[in-house]
Amino acid sequence: MELFNDLKFIEIQHTNSEKIIIGYRTNIIRNNNNNNYIEENDTISSITNNNDNNSINDDDDNNIPIVMLHGMMSASLTWLQTIESILNTIEKNNKKNKSTDIKRKLFLVPDLRGHCKSSRSTDYNLLSMANDIVLLLDALNIGVIDLVGHSLGGHLSLIIASKYPNRVRRLIVEDAPGHYFNNINNSNNNSSSNNNNNENDNNLTKPLKLISMSMLKSIVLALWRGFDYKMTSVIFQQLRSTSEDWWKTISDISASTLIIGASDSHIPKVQLDRMAQLIPSAKLDIVIGGHHIHRDQPDVFNSLAIPFLLFNNNNNNNNNNNNNNDKQDNQQNIEQQHIPNIGFTQNTDIPIPIQIQTALSPVSQELEQITTIATGPPTPMHIPINVTTAQ
């Protein structure tokens, strides 16, 4: 059969809780017969929640959309290579297994608020940012999704999956931070508490001093594209606040969950361990390398993520008891987990220019002049859209 896949890179312009403006910046349809991309004209749609005329959902369980959320200072286009690999896997599967054709996928890939073409905001509360995605799904009448998130996008994915467990079937969390916590075992051991907080603090401040060339390029590009650097302090402050309540909520996640961490990342490993402990259907894989696994090590990321997304047909309810029984054994053997041998050569850490150190600091100040020094006069891609004139 001829297979088409609709890929939407989405910008979200905020109006109020009743209505959002969705811009289909790039509507790319890929024809599997010739492997060509056709980029259609940009369109802007004004969509009211629960508008049946805008439904793009499907009753077919095999046609559940994949929603992919990028990290801080990134953009929706970061997922393009991953999506291409998913499409290639679907093609190969359908050629070999005619009886098990995979008819999907619709990919929804939004720019988070304050990033790229999505609007800036005075509110960078993590719950508000997660709610943007829920509003998007409601506006398009999409019920159940598979959800993939990297870093900040992974944290937002955890919020969505915990608040709306019936709407997320499969969840991939790529090297995402949690909140601070006092003790992984909830005991009163002050020494353990201090050690955990020290690890949180040391890791979260590490990127302010040393950074890979790959990350430095991302920072400069993000500033150039119009990234709202003012969100950095707000988001870091939220993550640094000790919140046992947040950790309790992720135990409500019912989605089959894959957590992918990196051995050389600023995300504290103790947080990833605890995520895997608390989420009933979670599996943790630690790979050798840095924070941007899907971008810097696509083959490794795809080898874990794609089979999980396309071929993980296990019923969550049937597996939860077994998974819970295995948690203690898995935790004891966490250091012996599979680490793919990919011959990865780590990027050399280099000092961050003082201008960008300031931009990333949790106590960052106004950076208009600093941005100009670091990147030249900015020409952000973001163009505000007036709700009264959108067609």
C-alpha cells in the first residue's frame, strides 16, 4: 500500500484558556514511493477547543499520533532526523510483514512557548507549558497519544502523563530533569539527604562552567532564533525547589515508559533512578555520551526508542505487577544495565563565554546587550500573530 505520513511543525500563539492559534509552519508530506518531501505553503488556523470539524484522530489503535517535545533552547526541527528513521522503519516493516502493516504515523511537533516561532510569554510555569500541549490535543480532538520528550520536553511529558494517564499510551523520557528531593528512600537519614542534594546541585550547575561545542552551537542558534532567555531562571527555580509532591505524582503514570539517560550529562543520575523506581511501567537505559542523545547519537537513540514506539504491544495492566516486583532487583542492578558500545567519542568540554554563562544562570539578568555580543544583531524567526486577523 502507498503510505503517506503527515508531519506538522506547530507554533502556538496564546490567547486564553478557551482558544489558541495554531500555525502549521511546515506541513511536510512524505511519499514513500520516492522518498521526497513536499513542503506546502504555510497556513495559520484559528482552532477552538472541541471543534469537531478539526478532528484528526483515528479509532485505529495503530494510528495513534506521536507527539514530540524538544528541550530548552531547542526547537521542533530537532526531531526531523528521528522522524525520518521512524518512517524508514515503518517502510521496512511493511515490506517484510504484509500482515502487520503499520499505517501510522501522524507526528505533532510543537515549538514550546518562548521558543522559535511560538510566542513568548509572561508565564513559564511548567504546568502552564504542559497545558499548552493538552490544549493543542483538545483543539485537534486528539485523545490518546504516544509522547516523546527531551530534557525540558521530557519533564513536561512526565507532567502530562501523570495528570492525564488515560491519554498517554507510550512515553519516552530522554535525559529529563526531575525536582530536587530530600531522600530517595524517604527516610530521615540526613547524610543521604545532603548527598542527594549535593549531586543535584553539582550536576545542575555543571553546564554553567563547561560545555561541549555541540551545546555551545545550540545556545548561539537558540538566541539567534529568538529563544526567550528570561525563562531560564524561572524554570531552574522550579526544578530546584524541593518537591516531594511532584515525585509522588509521577507514580500515577500508567503509560508504558522508557527513560533514556546519558552517562555524561548534567541531569543527575539519581533523579533518573528515582523516576524508574516510581513509574510503575518504567524501564531505564543509560547510554554513554552527553545530554543530546537523539541528536548526537541518533543510531543509539533510535535503537532504543523506535522498537519501543512501534512494536511495544505489551498491555500495561498485565505487566504492571511484574514490573513492580522487578523494581527492587532492577534498582540493585542499575549500574549493570545495557550500555550500547557505539564507539562514541565525547566532545571536548570548553569554557562557555561569560555572556552565555549569564544567559544560562538561574540568577540571569537582562541580556539584550549580551545577546548582541554573542550572536550579532538578532533576527528572531518568531512573528507575533494577532488573533483578530488570523484566517
